[in-house]
Amino acid sequence: MADGLIVKKTDGLLEITLDCPERGNGMEDGQIAALGDVFEAEHDKVRLIVLRANGPDFCTGRAMSGRIPMKGPEAIALRENHDIVFRLYGAVRHSRAPVISLVQGRAHGFGCALACVSDMTIAAESATFAITEFNHNIMPTMVMSSLVDRIALKPLMYLVWTSKEIDARHALTIGAVSDVVPDAELAQAGEALIARLMKAPAPAVQAVKDYAHGANAIDIGKAVAFARNLHAVVNTAPELRKGK
């Protein structure tokens, strides 16, 4: 495992902690690739994945990011370099296990995308979010690709074009996060959500994720049919019949 990542797997729970607080948990390419490896290897072997960070910030972006030099790699080489990021966003989005991010401090650029592409994002009151790529003359479509099905179009375009930093309450209003809690209660709120999902019937938890992500891509009639099928099939699972 790459330095700067702490990975702990216990009884179906995979906990991943970003651990480079001295640079705001800005992630180097090797760490991004390693994080993608973890998701691809473990997402269908655990019940739940939790992303958190040590230090005052969640993640301030990609380490060593900045202005693109006038003479740089050709398009193919540049695309391959960026594919580690697209791969990670896809691995989080398509994880069979639900993914929770617990966010404090800054979640900027890559960090904003990583936090918000998760299935649920719990933010501390002090958390801030920003898409900062325009400040560095970087085309922000990587971050946008992770948020296009999470945030409404108008606020997404505004954040991209302005690079404005928004607070957690604002992020909640545009759908970038799921809930906002006092800073001192972030860990407690995370543990309560983890305990609830780990206790819930696994087939039902997975079915909710399957439906939430799948229904958006089809018309309403097919979405209703999808819901009927999931309802009939999943409710017959032994885990859901307990206690009836």
C-alpha cells in the first residue's frame, strides 16, 4: 500500500484514511492509483466502505498540481496520466458496497470530487468545497465527470467557472453532501451511520444503491418496473424475512 493511505478491513467494513495531513492530504498520483486498486479489489468483498482523513483537511486536491507547462506530454500520454483519476471516480461510483465520505476542513479540486462522488457524504460544519481547476488553467472536466450526476447543472457550472469556495450548508443545498453536523460530532455521526448500514440486511442495502444509480439512466416507466422487480426479489431474501 502506498504511503499516505491507511487501509483497515474488519468484519465486512473497509475503512480508508487519507494520511498526509502535512500537505492537506493532497494526493500524489501513486496514492490515487493505489486507492483505485483498493476499490477494485475490495468493493464486492465488503459490506461498506468509509473514506475519512487525518488532520484538519479532507483533501486539498492532487499534490503537485498547478499550471500546465506550455510544452508538455502529447494528448495520448496526458490522457493516460489522467486515467488514474477517472478510474478512481468510476471505482467509487460503481462500487458494489456503499461508500461513505466523512469530510472536515477543505475538500477542494480532486478532494471535492472524491468526497461528493461517494454515495453518502457527511460534512462537518467547518468543511468547505471548491472546484479550483480554473485557478490553475486546468480543464475541469475530470472533476465535473464525478459530479455531473450528483449536483444540478447550474450550480455545477457556477462552481467550475468561479472556483468559489462554498461552505458545508451551501453544499448541502445543491446536493453535494448528504448531511452537515457540528465538527465535534462528525466522528459520532459517521459511526452511527456505519453501525446502521452494517446492521441492515445486505441485500436491501445493495438494492437501494442499485436502484438509486440505475433508475436515473432509464425512463420513468422502466424505472417503475425496475423498482417492482427489485421489491419482489429482494424482499424474499432470508435477511429481510427475519422478524416478520
